[in-house]
Amino acid sequence: MSGPRDMQAFDREQAEALRGLWFLGDVHGEFRHIGMALHQAERVGTLPSWLIFLGDLEITGPSLREILTPFRDVFPDQRVAFIHGNHDADTHENWACLHDFGDAVALHGQVVDLDGIRVAGLGGNFMGRVWAPPSPPTFTSRTQAMKRGPYGWRDGQKPSPKLHGAIYPDDVDTLARQRADILVTHEAPSCHQHGWEVLDQLARDLRVVRSFHGHTHDDLGEQYARQREQLGFDARAVNFCCIKNGLGEFVAGPPAGMEEW
């Protein structure tokens, strides 16, 4: 396999499209800051083409489709994509609300062309009872986990909703056979102290230039940059209720006074 792609050349050639992709850190049911950021961008003529949620939308009442309706009324050309996070599978209601998403794009498990930028999505989190690499998996797919392997669920039991949100080997293997420019995950790669080497390898298999993740509610940008050569790609974290564009540039943070989840 050839070496890492040229990040500077990619950014230079795709700068306009990359600035049009906004990556949103965990919102945990809070969406006000997004409207504020869009209005500010409209005033200076820099509206994005895509809003890409990095998981943990954590919506329990109205569906994602209903939440997006007011945004679409004001910004009718705004497009939305998302992956799920661990809290999006806290309950079956959480999962159902997120996946009633209208014309938004569910990125998990696939590579999608967003204005010429190929974005791969891997939602969810690693769970010890499912798969916590490098340990071998208990289940290789969500379908297998939901069926509880060969034994099934007994005495009227139902699968835990958290099994929806777990990462499975089949998810990773399916993506690893494809090619992308950007990888979005909820979990962090190994440059974070709580990150995962298997995500490093996935990014390299995909041949991405850059990755974005949420989940950790921090931004260790300087630390990540020092590991870029070792990783073979440019890793970026997006903090709670923060926004970065596809170049990794900071766009907006939570308004003053907003309490972190």
C-alpha cells in the first residue's frame, strides 16, 4: 500500500467544498447554537452545504425529521447527515426518534459523496459485551447480537437498545474495503487516551486524509497534530456543541452560559 495522502494538496484542491462541510460535536438534545451559527454564516456569505452530526444527538421527543423542519424553513437548501452515538441508543425511543430522519443521510456503515468529498461513517461505541478490540468479539454483527447469537431471547425478554449503538466487526470490515477522503466516527482514534487503534487502521484502510470524532467532549488538537505522521492521517476532535469545517477549522462553539451535558 502506498503512503499517506498529501493533506496540503487535498486541502488546497478541495478547500471550497471542505469549508462547506460542517462537523458538529455531540449536542445531547441542544440545537440552538446551530441556528445561531447558520445565521452568522449567512450574514457573511459562508453558509455550509452540509451539517454532519458526529453522534449523541440524544433526542427523545420530536424526531430528527421534526427537529430539522424549522431549520429547513429558514435554510431550505441546508442538507444534513449523521452518525449515531452511544446515547442515541440509551432507549428504543432514542433510536426511533433519531432514525425518523426524513431526507437526512444516515452515514453509518457507508461512504457517501458530499459535494465531491467522500465521507465514510462509523457510528456507535465499543462495548465490552459486544466487541472491545483487540479482544475477540462476542457478536460480529448487530443482527447476530439482536438475535442473541444462536440461543435467542427467552421468557419475553427484549434485546437491550444499547445493542443498536455498538460497533461490530462487520461494520468496520465493510468500510475497510472502500475508499474515502474523510472518516467520521463517534469514538476517538488512538491519539486520544481513550481512543482505539482499530479506528487508526480503518482510516488507513480507507485512505482518508482526515478524520473527525465526537464523544470525548474535548479537543486535544495539539496532541493529535504531534501524532499525525505516526497515524498516517489528520485526526480532529469536535467538542461538545462545537462546529468545525472540513479543513479542521473552528467554526463555532456553544453560546455563553450553555451548560455542558
